[in-house]
Amino acid sequence: MSSGQAIFTDGPGTAPRRPGLFSRMWKQRADYLYVLPAIIVMLIVIGYPIYYTIDLSFSRTPTTLKLSDKTFVGLQNYVAILTSPNFWKVTWQTLVWTVLSTIFAFGLGLGAALSLHREFAGRAFMRGLLLIPWVISAVAASYVWKWLYHSDFGAIGALMVQIGVTDEPINFIDNTRTSLYALIVVNVWKEFSFAMIMLMAGLQTVPESLLRAAQVDGANAWQRFWHVTWPHLSGVSMVTILLLVVQNFNSFIIPFVMTGGGPAGSTHIWITHIYEIAFQRQNWGAGAAYAVILFILMMILGIFYVRALTRGDATRAGT
Amino acid sequence: MTTSRYRESALAAMRRRTLLKYSVAAIVAAGWAGGFTSAMAQSVDLSKWSPEYIRSIAGTETFDTAGTCGKVVPNDYAGKVSYWYTGPFEADPVIAHEQDAAFWEAFKKTYPNIETDVQSITYNELLDKFRTSLLGNAAPMVIRLQILGGVEFAAKGYLEPLKPEDVGYTTADFWPGALKSVTWDGVGYGIPTNNETMGFIWNAKIFADAGLDPEKPPATWDDVVAYSKQIHDKLGISGYGLVAKQNAGNTPFRFMPTIWAYGGGALDEASENPTYEKAQLNSEGTKAALQAIYDMYVRDGSVPTSALTNTQAENQAPFIGGQLAMMIAHPAEYARMLDLASKATGADKEVADAVVENMRYGLIPEGPARRAVVFGGSNIHVVKAEYVEGGVVDEQAVKALICMWTSPEWSTKLAWVGSNPGNLGGFKTEWMKERLDTIKFLDVTTSMLPSGIPFPVLPYAPEIMNIIVPDMMQNVLTGTMTVDEAAEDAAAKVDALSSGGI
């Protein structure tokens, strides 16, 4: 019997041959048609600018600033950037900014989420209050903080003098040693609410019965958190941290509004530096090369992000 | 020849051509500009320029705008013109709105058959919107841009050559410095509409309290350093309102006058015949200016600590609060202080009113080389037809509009609040007299005009002024570099820029 032979030949446990890629695409052609408009729009508004940026990154902007006269210089922009001490200075500042902002925003967000997860009087009010930094405009917040930090007339400096902590107002943002950290504080204040919301959503998935069972078994608060709550939060934590990292790598408003990258370049991070090179110095080639480097880095982070998301899907699907 | 050698050779040739182009442009421009003062008779006598002279010529002549422009373009001409400019907005005084409306009414009356398509766009949006419209061939026929805005577009080939003679005036009717600012590659690409310079303001009461002559401003920049220290040491407040923020237009407008006064420059823009060939930021003059601000900020601590993040706007509050003694200020600063005082309440109101009462305007101090101030203002330009919406420029209608706008009458009326007429004839009008009678200290700030030096007329001048110069200041003030190191670093950046480096 031919059919029996075929079964025998393939052997038990051997998966049936999958149809080819084009065959599968043809079968799912309706799905592709549904997403086609979005893909076309993306190609126009994202794909072309990316192509143009890459193209620009291999050219030199002429002194007349006329882009149609740009000249091909190969990898010269990349070499110039990667060998520039300024690039490494800005990269280090970007790393400090991103790592510290992410750690503290996540830590504070986790603490706030755990606190607000418990029942207490005024919980809704507190939740609303803690959301304020996230919902107000970053530009407005930056201006408010700029005045709070003001080296001559800032409220924080005046308070420090009044309560006797210092004799003179502290120079937070006009000092190359403290300015970046002062801005990180503002950034953490602005974005910890985001981590809080994400983690509060994650806390909803922790089974109450498990926590109660652990309590009955004599587990203390830390043990309940570490052995029951945290494992359930690991997925959402990974996503939150990745989103915070991407967000912080791409930060612009706070350093731009508060210090413009100064003093002496001490608060320049990648995006503000790219903006300065491309739009204020109109050096499109070098700005584009910077942007391409950042783009590659973001794509790598994007892969981790997608993996983190799909790992959750795979776990739920039991595969 | 290998490809890379060919590229290097081509780049070098291009740099030489660029350098040659700039040199020719600068020499022609300088010759043109220099020629004004020597060979051509100005509409007014610039050698006598002073507050008294300005008052003496105001209201001495009348002008027939419709008649003058009618000789350039017949008043019955039928056509169409599109125009973009930064007109008055909500925050501007009523009179600015009234004058703007009056102009369009007068234009309609003078040229009833010319249809106008006018857009008033905010200062911060105008350049970006114009750049975008040029890429889409949807630009207006005529545009008014801030003083150095036109150079970029002239260099890119978007503008038509335009000189005062094209609309019935002479080059002698405009400030030489203003005409220099619209010259690219030896060709004029615009006509000045308005020009202004800043002055020096101080609080006479603070001067008196610190033991200084309340009615006598510092005569030199060395005096500014000394006065600032004396005020800070005696009263514990800031003396001079230094501004050193990066990427802020206020910074070069307030520091370049110091550099020029000490004999330095970004390039050689302060010289009689600038060539813009070599950076001057490492000159002794520039270093002396850097040393002066270092002495005030680091050695004496006599200026606001927040200077590194301050723009001029942030100096207004301490000035009106009696916590800052002196600063470089725009002609409209007095009106701003009046406005701030009117909004103050309680004890603050008393302080603010006293500050306004004690506010004085004077000339910006001089240095060993000269007295200097940045020459500011706006120019009007004509866009090439291929970049204009519809692909056509109605030359006659365009000329009619520009003739009216740059006339002695309208260049005075349209610059009523914060500027001065681009057309020198405007200083002789009755409207100038009215302005002098109603706007306090206008004669003082206006008398700074002959000391005005325009920023280098180069497409990349904004990078030098808004990035390199503030960086140089911050490197010194934060101790990141010494004065010498910061000056050499900045000069190297300017030289690299002019040779096409990244």
C-alpha cells in the first residue's frame, strides 16, 4: 500500500513537510493586504528618511550648506566621529545618563508600585499624585526645574541656605561636575511614574492565593516578594527596563531646555549632540553618521525588546 | 591617479575655489561698503551721529512715498505679489498692529490693482518654513528675513540679485554695514528694512550705593570688570549681567562687542575690509575679552553664577528686582521693565518701580581698539521664480511692494517699537521725531548704530556665533580650558569649518 509505505518511509515523529514561503504568503495574502497600507506609509515616512540619512552620512556638507552640492567622502564622517574625543565624552555621558536614569526610575517605580498595590486610605489620590510628573509636559517641567535649580535664585539653593546646610546656593547646573547628575534627577522624577504604571499592571498578575499560601507557610515580606512576586514581575520588568533604556538613549527635551548641552558640553548626550551637529551647525553628513550609529544601537536594543515580548507569548502558548 | 587621490585633489581644488570665492566676495563687499563712507554721500551725515544729531535731523524732511514708488512702478499697475514676514503678534504693542494694518491699507491705496497674498509667520518658524517651501517650489515671491538669514539662501542660489537702485533708491540711502549683510559673492541679494543696535543699561541707585557715580556708566570694558567687582563686594549682588549660554543667540550678541572692543573677532569682520579668511578667535584681543569675563565670573564671582545657563530673559528678573546692576540691552528693554514693574505687587512693586526710576541707558563701553555693538535688523529678498508657487515672479508687483516697504516713511513706521528705519531717510521724517519723543532712550541706542559690526557674512556664521563662541566662553568659565587653550581650540574649529572640515 503506497500510503502505508509513505508513512513508514517518513517514520514516526517526523513533521510533515512545510509549504514554501511564497506558498504560505499566498495563502495568507489577505492578511498581507490588510497591513499593506501601513507598510507603504512606513516605507515613505520611515524607510525613505532612513535611506536618506544613511546616504547623507557618506557625504560632506559644502561650506555653502547647499545639500545638492554635497560630496561623497566614504567613511570619513564615521572615522572622524569615532576618532573624536568628543564622541567618547558624549557617549560616556549618554551611558551615565541612561544607566542611572533607568536604574533609579525603575527602582523608584517598583517601590511606588508595591506601595500602591496595598490597600490604604487615599490610595487613589496618591496614585494620581504620583502620575503627575509623567503627564505634565517635559518642556514645562524642564523650565520649572531650571528655576528650582537656578544657581543664584533657585528655590532648592535658597532652602539649603535657610536651613543651614550650605552658606551659599549650591551650583547644580552651572557646574560641569554636577550638571549631568542634576539633570538625571529631573529625568528620574519625570519617568519613574511610567515604570510604576507598568509594574502596577504586572502586580495584578501575581496570584493572591500564592502570596497567602506563602504567608501561611511563614514567609516574611521580603521572602514573599523575592520568591512569589518578583518571578511574576520579571517579564514586565524586562520590557519596562528596555523601554526606559530606549527612552533614555533618545532623551532630548530635558537636557536641551535646561542646559542646551552645557556647561562646556557636560550635559550633551547623543540626541542633543546630533541635533546640534545637524540642525544648529548644519553639518548634515556628520549628524547623519551619528544618527546611523545610534540607529544601529537602537535596532540591537529593539531585537532584545521583541525577544522579551515574544518570549512572553511563547511561554503563554506553552511552546 | 587613484580614486582617493582624485577625491583629495578635487576636495582641495574645491576648498581653493571656495576660499577664492569668499575672498572675492569679501573684497567686493568691502570695497562696496568702504566706498560708501568715502566716495558716496550718505543721506545723513554719519560722522556726526550722536543722540543730539539724531534729534536734530528728525522731522526735517517730508517724503512722498506714493509718488516715489509710482516712478518705479506705475500706480495703476495690475499684478500679484506673495510675501512672508514676521509681522506683529499678540504680545506686540497695539501700535505695531496699527502700523502694520496701515501699511497694507496704504499699499492698497497706492497700488489698487496689485493683489497681495501675505503671511505673517513667527520669528522661530519662518526660516524652517521657508526652507521647506523652497524644497517644494512653493515659496513666496518676497520674504523678509533677519539680518543674516538671507546669506544662507543666497549661497544656495535661491534668491534673485536685488539692490536699492532696483526699487528707486541709492546705496547711500542705507547703512553700509546693513548692505554688507545682504552681499554674497560680491552681489547684493536684498535691501535692509530696519536696523538696530543695543545699548548699555545700569541701575543708578545700585551705582550710588556701591560708591560709584550714579550718572556715569563704565567707559571701558576694564571699567565694567572693576565696577562689577565693586558692586558685588560692597552690596553682595551681581554687577554685570553676563550671558554665556550655549546655542542661544543672546550670547554672541552680548559677547562679540567685548571681543571687538579689545581688538579681536571671530574672523576679521570688525576690520575695514574683511576677507573672512582666517579665524581671529585666538588673537590677543579675543583673549583679552575672555580674560575679562574670566575675571568677573571666576576670579571675582561678580556676575550671576547662572550665566552659563542664562539667556537675556533670565537677567530681566534680577535686574527689575534690584539684584543686578548693569547689562547690554535692546532698545525695547525699558518697555519690558515697565511692563514687569506694572505686574509686580506689594513690596516687589516698590522695588520694581524704584528700579525703573533709576534705570539709565548709555553707550556700550569701548575697549582699547574700538566701541562696538552687533549690527542687527532685517532685510527683504526676492525669491527666484523656479522656487515660487506657480513658477512666476511678478517683477513689477514685487518692486512696488519693496519700494513701499523700504521707503523712508514705512521703514520708520514698521520699525516703530524696537528698531530703526533701514532707509536712512527715515531718520529725517516726522515719524522718527514722534518716536524719539515717545520712546525713552531711543536716541541713545540709535546713536550706537555707527559702532555696529555685522556678524561675518557667511552661511556658517550661525555655527560660529551660536556654537563655537559660546563653547569657547564656557570652556574658560568652567575651568575646562585656560584662556589660551579655549581661544586656540575655537580658532581651530573656525578654520576647520571654513576649509570644509567636519
